[in-house]
Amino acid sequence: MGEITFFSQEVVDILQSVKVWGIFPAIVILFFTVFFLRFTRKSFDGLGEKIPSQRLFFKQISVISRFILVAIGFFFMVNSIFDISGKGLPFLIALIIFGVSFSSRDLIASLMAGLILLFDRPFQVGDRITFKGFYGEVVAIGLRSVRMIDLNDNQITIPNNLFLNEAVSSANAGNLDQMSCFYFYIGCSENFLVAEQLIHESIAASNYVFWGKPIKVYMEEALVSNVNFAIKFTAKAYVIDGRYEELFYEDVHKRVKKAFVKHSIKTAGQLREVQQVD
């Protein structure tokens, strides 16, 4: 009987540490936390659009501030319902352990991985990354997952814990500018010196090229379609902002194509078409 009385008294003490009247303040805190999360995101995103050169910096600040707001909001919500300074603390710890034990292992791993991504920073919000065959811009790093937008404007959601075990490539690594590679093929008998100059000039004339880093053009002989040889040019240049990557590709290819036609330089594709007709 003594053990039953002791257990009952412990239950009573724990229940007394729960502040029922604090449920309403907790709801109010939840409302304001959600409000400030949305306000913070919109404010920093707006600043980033007004100051393009600092867009990625404001996105990173937005992610960090939202993590802090979630932690603060959670603390005050719990404090309004439980007497953390009293006997409610052991009960709260036991409740968290109980909840974690029944939660998904992947979910907990994603939560921990989210914190690791925030501080280790293999990539940041605003970076253009390649992961498991997906390529696009990271728009959010959350507690559970990373969201990215690919070149077809599809939103891709990837659990955070997957990034801890797989290789991820970042095209710009926190910078606005990022490298773009262009490939051009001409016939082996074409004037490769003129072609190289035209490619360089076409890139330099683009409105999207970033002049803070050099433009480089490399030449080599390559086997095309396992049948014919061609001269392959690999051009490397930086776009001023990753957002303009597709426009940069289109602009440069149009300029090179026009320049080749003007100077009667035939591409490997054109020569192949002539051979097929013959």
C-alpha cells in the first residue's frame, strides 16, 4: 500500500506542475512564432531582391534567424504549460524521451542533420547544387528537409539526413557568380584559330558574363559519334548571377552560331548532315 501511495503522490506532483491556464498563452506564442517566421522570411527575401549583390547573405541570415525563432518559441510554449523550474522538468524530459523513442528514426536523423547543415555549410540557401541527379537552386533549409527548385521550376524536397551520406556539388558555393561551361564542335579542316577567337568574343559580348573572373577557351580533337573526328572547344566563363544561367547559355550559343555562319565555319553537325546527304 505504501508503494501505491508513493506512486500516486508522484503523479499528483507531476500533474500539479502542469499549468492548464498556460495553454492559451502557448497558443498565442505559437501564433506569434509562425507570424514572425513568415515575416522574417519575407523581409530578408525582400532585402535580397533590393540589394542583389547581398541576396545570398540575406537568405543565409533568414535561415539562421528562423532556426533561432523556432527554438525560442518552443521554449516559451513549453515554459507556459510546464513548471520547468520545479518537478515539471523531469516530467518534460521523460516526455521528450518517450516521444523520441516512438518517433521515426529518419525524422530524428533529419532534424539533427538540419543543424549539421546549418553549421557545417556544405551548401547554403541560394546555392545551385547537384544531388542524386537533381540540379537546382536551394530555396530553403528546414529542420526536416531541404527544398530546391530545378530548371523546370519543379520544387524538390530532400530529407536532410541524405546529405550526410551522399556527395553534393555546389556550383557557386555561396557566391552570386558561378561557372558556366560551353562546348562547341567544328570540322577538323575548319579554321580553329578564328573559331577560338569568335567563341571568346561571343562570351565577352554577353550581358550576363561576370568580368571579375577570366574567360578561358580550350581546344582538343574529339571523336564524335564513334565515327568522325572533330575539333572540340570547351569554354569556361562565369555568369553574374546563377539565376541567369539559362539566359547566359542561350545568349552565348546564339552569338557563336551567328559568328560561325558569318565566317563560314562549319560545325561538326553541319558536316555530318552534308555527308549523310551525299
